[in-house]
Amino acid sequence: MDRLDNTVRPYAWGSTTAIAQLLGVEPTGEPQAEMWMGAHPGAPSRTGRGTLAEVIDADPERELGAASVAKFGPRLPFLLKLLAAGAPLSLQVHPDLDQAKAGYADEERRGVPADAAHRTYKDANHKPELVCALTDFDGLCGFRDPLRAAELLDALGVDSLKPYVDLLHAQPEEAALREVLTAILTADRDEMARTVTEAAAACDRLGGDHAPYAAIAHHYPGDPGVIAAMLLNHVRLQPGEALYLGAGVPHAYLNGLGVEIMANSDNVLRCGLTPKHVDVPELLRIVRFEPRDPGVLRPEAAPDDEELYDTPTDEFRLSRYVLPAGGATHDLTLATPQILLCTAGSVRAGEHELSPGTSVFVPAGEKAEVSGTGTLFRATVVA
């Protein structure tokens, strides 16, 4: 197996302390948002044999296994991350596989440059994802009941929001949500900025269920996404709990440290809380306007002390091992590729001693015995 040397991405929303504290190093003073583990071309992990992308390209079937290559092609199907949010990420949704293929083909046909600011589809893949909290972790996930959203907005006492409150009482619910989100995203920018400023002051004054939106507005003053965010469920995950984000589900991470895994894609359609391009017509086509429970996941017991986060996605499978002092050695050998990430304690994986924040790549079929005292996450595929 290969010890991974991973890139930390310095996005502006990143925490200045969380990843450094996990790694046991001094903070740099700069935001550290994500540490990428995998073979994504944007920042492939480095090994003693070259980048992980180069290692896989040299012999895909040896590294990934015949079953994974047959199902997903000669590439690692997932990207594993440590994600450390010190400020809200953009409010966003991801397309399903058919939508991604069609959208990518359309932009290619129209000659939209790959690096253009208004480019929506970076590739032809979908981007389901799972985030598992390592600390208390705040996020937004899926539309809340429209009547509950109406209550939140109405309590602000902002006259310009009253038409939205009335719309949210309409039936059917999906049409009401669509109409309100469309109105928010297409409103006059100056008028909306004034509405957001007034709403943020009211959120700050009211506190309670309104407090998260006051915090969001502090980071994104005047952004329509502040009002759009109030249509969504606010979720606080405890360590070990997780959220699965499927296609069309609007979401945003607000604060906290977690392990994130996703299909290997960059396709994001933004709804707000961002200075980046918002493609409103395409966004409204992709979003699933369905009130839903956020669906907090807790790990399910599996054989050999494995704890599995069960999702409907085959491109990734995330599980963890909480290894007690004096516990048995576990054989994690699989016929599929794996990345093992230590997040607490000290874990021995093969010949490698893993401390928090360190990881290894295990080629398909390679012997993978682990022992020690701590927490280990295992990322692989369903092939």
C-alpha cells in the first residue's frame, strides 16, 4: 500500500485551525478548506511511485481491480476529503448522471471554454456525496415543509417577504417552492439586497431558529441566498453522524470538520451564497422541489467491527472502524481499491503508522491488515 501526501486547498471559506489541529501542526493563519485524497486531476495525491493518478494510469486493472474497471472505467471513481468549513459554502445542487451527460455535451457542442466563469458542466459525471461529522457540524439539506418556511419568513416582519409567505401557503407544495425560489433568484438585486439586510437584522434580534441565517448573512451580506437558505432544513450533526446528498437536493455546509466522499466530478449548480455564476434556468431544471427530511445517517454495524454509512451510490462506500486499546487486528483486504484515513489515535495499516489526518492507498487485492487504538475511515467502491 502507498502512503499518501495530500494537497490542502485554501478556499476562502475554510477554517484557519481545524485541519491543522487534526494534523497536530501549527496553523498557517490562512484558510485550509479541504484536503484531497485520491486521483482527481485537480490535485492528485502523491505517492512514492508518482501521483496516484499516474500510478493508476500505468496499470488500472492492477490498482483498481478488474471489477471496478469494468464498472467505472480505468479511473478511481471517488474523491475522499477532509472538509473544514469556517464559513458557509455556496448553496448548491448537483445533477443526476443523465443531466450531467446532456449538460456537458451541450456546452461542448456550443464551444463554452472549460475554464469559463459561466461554464456549468465541468464533466459528464454526477456528484452524489456524503459528509460525516468529526466535530459538531452545521449544514442545510433539502427543502423544509413550506408552511414551516412561511412561519420563519413571516416572523421576521419584513414587508417585502410577505408575497413569499403567501406563495408558500399555496398548493401543491412543489409548485409553491419552485415559485418562491424563482422569485428570490430573479428579483431586482438592489431591492433584494435591502430585503436581506432587513431580514438579517431581524434574524439576529430573534435568535433561536433564526440564528443560523443571521450568521449566513454576516458572511454574505445582501446575497439572495440568505433568503433561499430559509427554505431549507437546518441540520446540526454530532460527531459520527452523516448526510447523504443525492442529485437535485439543495444543500450547503455552514461550519465544522468532517470526512467527505463523492463521485469524481466537479459539477455544481449554485443557488446563492457565492460571487460565482448562478445559472438560474438550469438550476431550476435540476432542483427537486420536494419537501424532505434531511435524513441524518448513523453508521450501521457490519461484520468484523465495521460501521457502514449506507447510501444508494456505487461509486463510493464509506465506513469506519473504532479500534479499542488491545483490540484485534482486522483484515481489510478487498478486491476493490481503498483509501484508509486515520482521524483519531494511532493506527497501523500494513507497514505504515497512521496518525490523525494521514492516509494510505490500498490497491485492489493488496493485503490490508490494521490494528492500534483510534478511528479509521475506509473508502472504497461497490463493484
